[in-house]
Amino acid sequence: MSQFYQILTKSEFYLGADLSYVNEMENCGVNYKNKDGGTEDVFKIFADGGNNLVRVRLWHNPTWTNYSNYEDVEKTIQRAKNTNTKVLLDFHYSDDWADPGKQEIPKAWLPVVDNLPVLGDSIYNYTYKVLDKLSRKNLVPEMVQMGNEINLMILQKDNNANAMDWSRNSFLINKGIKAVRDLSSAKNKNIEVMLHIAQPENGIWWFKEANENGVKDFDWIGLSYYPNWSQYTIQNVTPVLKGLIDTYNKKLMNVETAYPFSLLNADNILGTDALISGYDATQVGQLKYLLDLKTSIKNAGGSGLVYWEPAWVSNNCSKRWGQGSHWDNATLFDTNYKPTLGFDFYSSEN
């Protein structure tokens, strides 16, 4: 258990934002506005609004995009640090999106995918090197994720959802964790480790199996939670979260969630199927969703809530899925790039 974990109090609560898309959005011509309608640095808008944690994803070698590589992530972390905001660095350990349906090994590591000792060295050396480079620029993140939504076994070939091999999986995860611990010791920095699973119901079995297979040296349980894709509602998820916290004596953070404030654009990821009872697709509904979820997490003894990509607004650039954003009805900025009512969950006393 890290020293940093021991000295933090249970009462500290993080209200965060995944701002991985911001640099790209600004290069696509987006100018974010504050509540008064004035153009302002978006990191300052978030910090002034009550956000105290920036999450940012890192792909190994994403040749299909110029973003979420090391250089882009370094820029994002610097911008967060400029506003005295803490950082959660999300190692995807992939060249592309890693999620509950795929955990594809970086192309550079494919030749050693079946050589476990060498693959373990690869994840160790890469993790250590990234954190060492950040340390040399005084940009060490306060927390790191060992993978993104790692419901499946990590570092798989050809996107195969192979059956879980815990001897392999635990070895690789623990090699990544060891790199963080070793760097922390070498640099005298406190970096906390998070393991991130999609949906609370999957956290129940995953952390049980991980614990039974020797994955124990971590500080945070990270969860993605979207009620429309979960068997648990905001009203009954609290006991599940509390059970995870109490069983493993770890801190818990909901590191991904979102809710639409509009259903106008048909190409968006969160459409009518994302709606849940009691929460309209309006700015009022978005705020109510976030306040109620924050209350449920706090009641469980949880320590944070992060909104996923609140700044992925409509823009003039083309992505791999087409032009613009496919999330602009679920951001925390309206069509004029001003904060929605949902943004107020950062500053609310609730």
C-alpha cells in the first residue's frame, strides 16, 4: 500500500473531467466560453468551476491520430498543472481504444505476445519510461490507471476476447504496478494506482478474482458507470459500491459517466436508449443525474466522480466516425460552447 494512500483522508472527494479531447477540439477551431460568455482557457473554466481532477488517456503508438500520444498527453498534463489540478493518467496499453470488448496489444509488442517474461518487461519498461519522462518535467500524475476498462485479459492479439488466464493477467498487471511503485520510490513521488472496470456488477467478480490471483497492491477501484448499460440504478447502486470499498479496503472512484442534455443529433452515442426513469434529456435532467449519482457515491463512502469527455463538442474536423462530435449532446457545454447546468455539479454542495 502506498504512503500516499495511507495519508489521504477518506473525506477527500474528487470531482473530475476527462479532457483527453480538448487539444484536438481547439485545433479544430473550438473556443470554449465561461458562464458569462467570455472565451477562456477551458482548463481554467473547469478549475474555477470546482473541478479538481483531470483524467487523460494515453495510447502507445496511435498512428491513426495525432492525439492521445505521449506528446499530446504531456501537453494536457501541463495545462492541468497550470491550474493546480491533480491528474489521473489512463494507460490504455494499446494503440487504440481499449474497452470491455477489446484489449488489443500495441503493435510494437505483438512479436512478444506469447513470451510472457519479455511482455512483462515491455509493460514495466514502458510504464516506467513514461512516468520518468513526465517526472523530468515536473509533470508526474497523482494517479495512474493500469489499463482502461480491463474487464477482459489485457494485451491480447487481434482483439480476441480470450478466456481469462489469471496467471498471465495478474503477472502483467503486477508488472505495471511495480513500475509505478519503483518510479515513485526512485523519484520520491507519491503516485497512486487504479484498476478500472466497466460497470459495478463486473467489479464484483473481477476484483474477487484479481484478489484471489495476487493482484492486491493498488489504491483505487475505478469504475465506469452508465445506468442504461448496468443492472444497477442510481438508487440501488450504493450497496454495491460500499461492498467493494469494504471488501478490499480501497478507495473508489466513478471515473466515467455522462448524461445527455439533448437528443437532437441522431448520430450521437448517447441517444434515447441512454435515458433512465426520472431524468429528462435536458440541462436540468443532466444536473439532477450528476447530483444524484454524486450522492450515491458519497453515501457508499466513495471518493470521486469523473465526467467522461465533457468538452468533446461539435466541431469542423472529421474523425474516424465522420465529421464533428458524436458526444455533443452529452457534453457539459451547450451548442454555443457555454457550460450547461450540468456543469454546476462541480460546485454544488450536494
